[in-house]
Amino acid sequence: MNKNIPFLDLKAINQAHRTGLIEAFTRTLDSGWYIMGAELKAFESSFANYCGTRYAIGVANGLDALILVLRAWKELGKLKTGDEIIVQANTYIASILAISANGLVPVLVEPSHLTFNLTADGIKAAITNKTKAILPVHLYGQLAPMADIMSIAQESGLLVLEDCAQSHGASVAGKKAGSWGDAAGFSFYPGKNFGALGDAGAITTNNDELAQVICALRNYGSHKKYENIYQGLNSRLDEMQAAMLQVKLPYLDAETQHRQKIASRYLAEINNPFIVLPHVELHEAHVWHLFVVQCDVRSELQGWLEQHGVQSLIHYPIPPHQQKAYPEWNQLSFPVTEHLHQSVLSIPISPVMTDEEVTQVVNIVNSFKI
């Protein structure tokens, strides 16, 4: 008898950390200090050390992380309204919104049909005299070709902002996501590989000046209370979420290894001719936030999985250029992106999945027929 397999069991994931989380909650509650205190400082230090960067700056969420970096570069005179930012066309809309929110121009570029990420050739073809930055998204947990991207950026004098919302801990040659670009934005949304118990985010960078400006911008544009240097935001990672994240950080690598083990089984054991498996460039460069297959009869496959107790999700059903939020793009054509959005399906993968559950998913996927 098959059991129901949820796409992501957040309750079970956090249950593994229950004792530590309750202790962190109690400590923070009893401290009487809930914003910009010791818990935030401790987590920022730990996460910067984990990522291999000089700074980690806690903010309210992942979207704000991207917005604040771009805003800081405008304050520093490195960007101005109307500048172009290269970003992949198949990303989640948050990557695009951060650019638009700053009066900058998103330039959509087709991804690799294999990795779903930006390619060096795609970036080079999109560069104009208005291009000032590249925003690579490490989609689904696989690092973009950052060595190539940084080389292009250096040659062309461009800034690089990594969108690391799905790639916590991914690395190439020992260099982690968030430490490649000039800055990076992270989301700790509960469903991420490294998730808080609510909205949360962070920015990483090695640039002293940028870090100082971001620290002010996240706090109403102020370094000192009631003295405002910039027209900032209220986007602070609160003490409670920082404390929760500090509890979970030491376990991230082990949880990633469990995801990688599941992905290795899926890649080796799923052999359905109607399904295209994800392409992996380097094992350590993919932390499997999502395991995304492609199927030209996706609705039938998703129905089959649901019928047999396996929950699946679509990341993402509508590409940014077809959203009502951007009517000026609705007539544009991005064939690779459109095919991906019409065919991708994410199947369960998480640090609490058992071997038996993985076997069940494999068998049900392999039994799918048209």
C-alpha cells in the first residue's frame, strides 16, 4: 500500500531541530530585545563565515536583499535609473521585481536548456552600452557558470549580483554561492533548503563600502537613530528568525548531502522515456533545492503522481515575460524559456525523505504511461 508523499514536509524538517529552536525562542523571548541585537550579530557572523564572505547582512526577505543591493549601488553612483541589468528569462519573478523596483531595466536572456541557468554566450550577446550589471540566478540549486560570468564582468566593467535564494551551500572548487559576485541575495523563506520559521533574508559581500550603505538602507537609511542619510527601507532580520537560523545552520551541509543522495538515486533509477531528467554539471555545485524533470505531457504526469499519492509542484507555470505585471513584454518570444515553463515539474526531495519514499516515487514515475 502506497503512502502519501508530500512535496515538502516542513513540520518534519523543523521537528528535527525542535529542542534547539525552543531553546533559541526562549532565550530571545527572555532577552527582551527583539530587533537588531545579539542574535542578529551572531547569525550574521556565522553565515558570513559559512559563505566565505566578509559580511552577511540580515534583511527581511530575499526580495529585499536584491532590492537593497541594487539601491545601494545607486546611492554609491555605480548604477543610475535606466541602466540595464542582464537576468535569465526563466527565473522567478522576484529577480525581475528587484530590478524594476530600482528604476533599472531588466534585460531578459534565454537560459541553457540543460542547466536552466545563464550562459556565457547569452550574456555576451545581450551586453549593450547601457548594461551595468549581471544578475545570475542559481536556479533550482545549481550554480550558474560563475567563473565565466565573473570573467565577462571583469572584461566589460560590470557588477555581478548573485540570486542565491535556492542555492545555499552550493560550491565550485570550494567557493560557495554568495561569494563569487560583488554581492549576493539570499532568501530564508521556510521552504528553502535553509529556511527560517517565517520570512527572512540576507546579503553577502566582501565590499566594505557597500556593506555600510546596505546596513543603513535596511534601517530607514540610518546608521544612528533619528539621523537618516538615505531614503531607506524597514527591512531588518528580526532577532527571533536570526536565532532560529543560527540553530539550523550547523545542519545545513548534512541536509544538503541527504538531498544530493536522493537526487543521485533519481538520476540513476528514473528511466521513463517520457521524462527528461535534470542535467548536472558538477555534483557539489548543485544542492537540489528542487528536483525538476521535464515532460511534454506534464498535466498527465502530474495527475498520475497525484493519483498515486505523490505531490508535485510546477516551478514556475508562467514566465515573467507573460505576466500581467509586465504587459510591455507580453508579445516577446523566448522559446527555450517558454518550453521550460510548459514542461517542468518538481518532484519531492527533502532532508526528511526516507529510502522507502524515494523508492516509491521512482516506481510511480517509472510506471507512468501515455
